[in-house]
Amino acid sequence: MKILILGSNGMLGPYVERVLQNDHDLLLTDVDDKYDGCNEYIQLDVSDLEGVISAAEGVDAIVNLSVLRLDRQIAFDVNARGCYNMMKAAVQHGISRVVNTGPHFTIAGPNYEDFEFNISTEIPSQSGTGLYAHTKSLGQEICRVYSENHDLHVITLLFYNFKGPADDMLPESRADSHQFVPFSVTWEDAARAFPLALEIPETQLPSKCEIFNIFCDLPHGQFQNEKSRRILGWDPTDNLDKYWKRDSI
């Protein structure tokens, strides 16, 4: 499968590249003009419609890792307009599989997160009014509408707080539990969801636009990852016990 990855130079991109490159032909893109890896790479701004359409020619699937959080104009250009450009390119080239990404508050904003538990992705979307959440929610809505009106499937993977080797190397006394939120996962476990999302047969998807929570198993149960296990076959390998489990004295 040839896969176009948008926003490949971000923090998650190298992990996704690593899990896909042995089994797929990758075309990586980002706004940066430098790339140190071994896969095909082109400089591309996701807000450039013609550029995205051109890059998508001849690919079988698109993965969207692009994100912008702070600047108001660029946030809309990347998080919302970028999704529009991606979906426009998918339709034009007959691409039937798109994997989108976002934070959990793309659908489960403060009204859920502050008061609810056992939160699944099968809820009415309510992102709240934060710039990042709102623009990612708009992008997700664009994906949903396109999937309903065209012959393509969109899988959205939701993440939030990532943990990696640098965190694991900290002594237990320095593992900051205040930086451990109810939606945490290792970079490696997050990346493992992408081949599953790309390769799952369409007949196994309940609808043409599906959303999955990707995070480790945590004792408080505020969010559910049962759907990711049941449909995608994704299981976390690291539950980040050092941040929440205390040995008995």
C-alpha cells in the first residue's frame, strides 16, 4: 500500500513512519524543508489545496498527523482547512481510506471531561471553545460529511498525552504524576494503532466514519478504549504503572 502522510515531521510522525515503512511505501510531507530519513519526502503545507491534491495522486491511503495549536489563522488553516484539502484530494483520486488524528477533546471537551466517567467515542460531539479543540473538531466534522457523501472510509484516532523513553528513564521520585492525565499512552503504543487502522477491512467497520480512543488501561476508567480493542484489535503494551501505581509498604 502506498501511503501519504501529512505532517510527518511532528513528534508522533517518526514513530508512525517506523511501524509502517517495512510493509508499505511511504510518501512523507511536512512544512519543513529538511528530512533525515530514508523514505520519499516532499515539502508541503496542508493548507495548500493544489499541493495536497498533487501529493495524493497515486496513493492508496492518507494519514493526517498535521496539527497547529496556537496561532488563530494557522490553526484554522491546518486543523480545519487541512482536513478539507485532504478529503478533497481523497475524493479526486478515488482514495478509499483516510486516517485522521486529534486530541480526545475533539469530541469530549470540558463538559464531558470535567464531570463524566466511562466516556466512549459514541457520544454527541462537544469539543468546547478552545482554539485547538474547536479547529480539530471542525476538521473531524469535515471528514464525517465527506465520508457520508463519497465512497471512502475515515478512521480517526484520538490521543492526548504521550510518554516516551525520556520519561521512563526518570527515577520514580521524579516521575511527575501531575503530568499524567486520564488520556495517556506511549509513543510506541500510539503508533501501533496506525497499521491496524489502515489495514482493517471495510466490512469490519460499523460505519464509514469511526472514532477510536487510543490510550493505556487506567484504573479510574474515565475514558473507554474497549472499542479500539474490539474492532481494531489494538491493545496497549505499557499501562504506565509507574505514574499511578504505588507499591504497598
